[in-house]
Amino acid sequence: MTARLTKFASLAPTLAGLFLVVTSAAEESCPLPDMGTATVAAVRDGRTLTLADGRELRLAAIEAGDDSRIGLRRLVAGRVLRLKKLGADHDRYGRLVALAFAGG
């Protein structure tokens, strides 16, 4: 069982990448309200980013362990992200909540 969990945990950065790197064709098939763009200043954990303007972004529709932080950092550090609304604008901690698209 432990080997299975370890294998799944190693996939977390890849799964996070699936939410971040999207082709334009996939985005067109599911139009979401635009929330603008933001530059990543730091990666806090596997699902929370600090943006250059000081806001915190909680990635919508993703649950990832803290061990995925390194993989997420490799994907988004210093990059400009396009943000799309999916549900509430902010969570109960005041963090911005959005889908984030890098590239494409």
C-alpha cells in the first residue's frame, strides 16, 4: 500500500501541470470568465501561489500535497498566468481562487 501511495504522490506535479498547461482548443471548448493575468512571485505549496502584486492565489479544482511544491515551482516560477473564474472569487482565508493557465 505504501508503494502505491508513493507512486501516486510522485504524480502530483504532473497532475498540477495538467491544470496549468492547456492548449487553446481545450480552453475554447469551456469558456470561463476572465480574471486577468498575474505573474508568479513564489510557490507556497502544491496549490497556493504568491503573485507579484502580493495577492495569494489558491488554484481552483485541485488538491495536491505539499510534496508537489517543487514540481509546481518548475512549471510556473516567474511566469505570467492567465486566470479564469471557477466558482467564488475568494476563499474563506481571503485568497484569490482561480484556474491558472500558463503558456499556449
